[in-house]
Amino acid sequence: QKKKEGRIGESTTAEQTQCVHSDAVIPDRATMMSNIEIKARVEDVTTLHRLASELSQSEGTQVVQEDTFFCVPRGRLKLRHLKDRPSELISYDRPDKQGPKESVFTIAEVQNPEQIKLTLAHALGVRGVVKKLRTLYLVGQTRIHVDQVDKLGHYMELEVVMQPGQSAEEGEQIANDLMKKLGVKPCDLIDTAYIDMLEPVS
């Protein structure tokens, strides 16, 4: 039986290293948290901040984020390093399409992000890092993100946090209504994640 190197000092068989896909280890999408999301380019960030501030009746909250993405066979996995608060390990899956789309995800709070980063980098490999300054505005059940992304520029996201029993269609309607109020045009919408945009085109 063919063997290959596993952890330091060990060898493993191909059968031992295969991923297990069963109902016991893969969460049911129906039990996972979900958002309806959109992402768009921003031409006039000053106006966007003003409109978001008026809708939320707040000045917004600024958060510095550094997301390290890891190489995974399904969805996306990132370690979000947050200043002055616990970091988060986030696994999520969403279609790459323009307009409102459903994102299902799980989040685990991380107290030792540097150790977790090294461990996951060793096991999976690092896909890339996204650094950004995010201003968060809350409007009802929706999070408005105005992002200044290193090497990319200004973008915005809407995350409609879905409530129990709420349909995806209801979430999409909320996102579409907010898009209009924020002046987001269909031609501004993008269908990829920041990490995809940072990767070189082959």
C-alpha cells in the first residue's frame, strides 16, 4: 500500500488522508446561519457614508480587519483578526453572482489567532490575505459595510441577517430596497470576493 508523509515523524496511507464526507461531519445548510448579501464598487464614498449615516442614524463604527484565507475544497475559510476583540474563524459558502445572494456560514471565536493561523497554514496552505478598514452601519436587520480595501479601493456590502422563518425572497427584497436608498446601481454590482479580486489572473 502506497504511503506518503504525514505529520513530522509519521507516514500515512492514501486512504487515511482522504476527507470524510458524511452527514455526521458536514452541517446541514438548514441549521447554519445565513445572510442575503450584495457587494458593489463605490465611486463616491463620501456620499455613501452620508446616506448610510442618515439611514442608520449613526456615525458608524470603524473596524480594522485582516482576513487570512486558507486553501479548502469547498466554500471559503478565513481567519479574521480583529483589533481589541476576539478573532473569528469563519467558514462560508455563497454563489459567485451579481445582486442579492444567500451566504451560509459558521463562526467560531478564536482567542489565539496567531497559533491557529500557523496551524491552518501548515495543514491547508494560505490562499491570500485581505486587509481593510470597515465602517459598519446598522439599519434594522441589515449591516451596511463601507470598506476601504488595501490594493483594491472602496467597496460596499449589504448583509441582511436572516431571521428564523424568514424566506430568502424577503431578504432579497430588503437588500434591493436598501440598494436603491444608497444609490447603488446594477452596473456597480460585483460577483466575486475581495480575495478573488486580489489573486493574479492566470
